[in-house]
Amino acid sequence: MIRLRVREIARAKGLTQGGLSRKANIDVKTLRRILRNPTEIVTTETLDKLATALNVDASLLIESDPPLPKTIEVGQVEEEDDAIDDEE
């Protein structure tokens, strides 16, 4: 399962809900939903707004629970690309 780390990062940066909502240009109700439920489905646009407002890379806002490997071998990527091409 993917979990958002918005609360932790915003807290570490000293931002309130209202402050982050304004800075990210996101409705405060939307932000509250994300903060209350870190597995909330969000758009990439919302994720980008939050990352920009928090001044962090978007990848820092996401974590796998349970943790999964963070890297793969280059050969695995090529094999996966070929598999996707074969499906078309």
C-alpha cells in the first residue's frame, strides 16, 4: 500500500494546515482528507502542488507500507519495457 508523508514533512517544516493549504493552493478540506487518511487517493497535480509548497521532491511524499526495494537492476527495466511492448 502507498502512504503519503505530507503530515510528517509539513510538521518538520513548521507548516500549519492553513499555511500549507494556501501555499499549495489546495482547498483546506482536501488537505484535511489527505492528512487524516494518508492512503487517500490524490492526483499527480495535487502531489506536485504539495511537493512544491513543501520544497521537496515528490518522491519524498510517498512511501510503501510495507517497504519495498527502492532500486531495480537496469536489465529488469529493459525486460519490463519489452513485456509492455509485447502486450500491444
